[in-house]
Amino acid sequence: MPLLAFLSTNELLIVVVLALVVFGGSQIPKLARNLGRAQKELQRGLAEGAAEADKAAEADKKADDTA
């Protein structure tokens, strides 16, 4: 939870109460589940992008070495 690390206990409590009022108690678990899935998908996409960038860099390096 590094994103919320800068919030004090009182501020975090206010955020939780506001979330309960806005979304309702039954919607909070669904929202948290969807946020978790979105975070995993983002991390997977970033990892794939980094892997593709590494492959492209290696291909460029091999092309430069042969030229």
C-alpha cells in the first residue's frame, strides 16, 4: 500500500467511510476484486513490454555487431 502510505490514520478512516457511503457495503468487495485484477493486468502488460524492449535491444545489438 505505498500509495496510501502518506495518509494518517484519521485521513484513511475518512476515506474508508466515504467509500462505504458512495459505493455501499456490498459493492466494496467487488470493487476491490476488480482493482486487484486491473493491477495484475497492468503489471503483466508492463512485464511483456519490458520483455519486448529487451528483445528489440538485443536484436539491434546483434545487427550492429554483424555490420
